[in-house]
Amino acid sequence: MSDLASRVEAFLDHLAHERRGSAHTHAAYARDLGTARDWLDERALADWSRVTTADLREFVAARHRAGLKPASLSRLVSALRSFYVWQMREGLCSRNPALDVRAPKRPPRLPDTVDVDDLAALLDVTPDADIDIRDHALLELFYSAGVRLAEAVGLDVSDVDLAGGEARVLGKGARQRSVPIGSRAIAALKNWLRIRPQWAAAGETALFVSARGTRLSRSSVAARMDGWAQRHGLPVHLHPHKLRHSFATHVLESSADLRAVQELLGHANIGTTQIYTHLDFAHLAKVYDAAHPRAHQRADESARQSLEGADE
């Protein structure tokens, strides 16, 4: 095994066993660093310690030309930086040439949301079957509290205080926070808790359980949610994060309190929450264009001038 390959393997082993990174992160870093290793090998750069910032910039540029998206390029640069931090810690090199490498900026991507009226039609139902009662409680919780998928499936029965109207969730970075639960979600959860003992296996603590009596999986939630949307005539696909986005957007539109939305979502950095201000402005711009008389006048005048220019 070459020096290039052996160091990558050692780093990946560290990632898996010491840092206990997720399987997804491990696979992504293995893929990115493997591509970098092959690229350097083709150029007879057989020592990671001799790689320069210019070499890595050339590599990232080559991956960009090959069609790699900005998000993937950012992950690639992050993998290289982490790899060199580990090498420096292990005494395998004295500098981190990836520190001054920048990936192309990602254009801001507005989160997908569901219209308030569409959500009302989706949620204002009276489920009959037990499984629909469970799914309805899940949907109400997602939209009422803005929780992440992992946070929802990680909830235990003891984490929910229906009398107090709140739930304790474990978010990213093992940060725990309390989220309020609205009256509709409380009613839906009470319906589910009434029949949950018939579903849950002995000793199972999970709030939401599957037909096997064990904690409901993320993939099952996503599939059930999309199926619910299709059965109830929602014209778009539905997934848990879309409900989280809808929750944040609708609260911000009503309150304009970005800090409160940050706390509700469990964002460590308010910069993460600010994406919803862009979405709110897009909504306001749409209302303005539809309602303001001079918005139409400006558009009509522009169109008239374009036609006159074409005639000339």
C-alpha cells in the first residue's frame, strides 16, 4: 500500500473508532480522500506532506470542472482540512495546506414549505385506524413543534408533558431543549397514547412505535408521511423537514421574531435561521407585486419599452 493510501486508511480508522463519526460521514470522507489520493498519485505526488495549497486548489478546481456541486466541494475541502489536522496531531506533517483552499460559494437555497391552507386540509382530519392515529400525531408534532426527524423518533413517553404543553428533545450536538406543543398536537398525541399500550413491546420507552412494538425508524416515518400526503391530495411530496421549514416560516411570518424561531428550532447559530428571512422576503415581494399598483405599472412600462425597441 502506498504512503498516500496508508495515511488515508489510518485516518478513516481514527474517524470510525476514536471520533465515532457517522457511517454517512465515514463513507463521504473515504470517497473524497480516495479521489484526492488517486489524483495526487497520477501526478507523482507520493507524499501528503509535500502537497501544497496550490496543488489542492488545482485538485478542487478539477473536481469543480468535472461537475461536482458546491455542497460536495465544500464537504471535500472539509475532509481535506480534517485529514491534515489529524496528520499534524500525529506528527506526520507540519502544516495544513487545505486551510487556505476555498470551495465555490453555494447559492442560497430557499427551503421548501407547504401552504398554510394545504396543511390545514392535511391535518384537519379524524383518523380511525390505529396506524393513522399514530401518523396523525406525528404530523401534528412536526408542524406544532418544528422538530427534526431524529428528534421526533428519539422521543420517549417520559419526554412529553402534555399537561404543560411541552416536550424535551435531544438535538444536534446532544443539546437538549424544550419545545412547546400546540393544542391540536396535544389532542392528537392523547389519542395516540390511549392506544399505544396495545402496540408497544414490553419495556419499550419510545413515544412512537412500529407494528413490531419497537421504536419507529426514520425511514418508516418519511415513507408514512409521504403516503399520508398523497392519500389526502397534497400536490407535492411531503417529508419531515418540509414540515419543519413550514413551521419556521409560518411562525416568522406571524411574529417576525428571528431569535424566538432560532430557539424553537434549536439552531446554535442564528445565521442558520436567517435563511427563513429570505423566504419571508420572497413572500412579501410576491404580495407586493400582486397588490401594489405601481409594481404592475413598472412591469407594464418595461414590457412596452421592450416592444418599442423590438419595432425599431
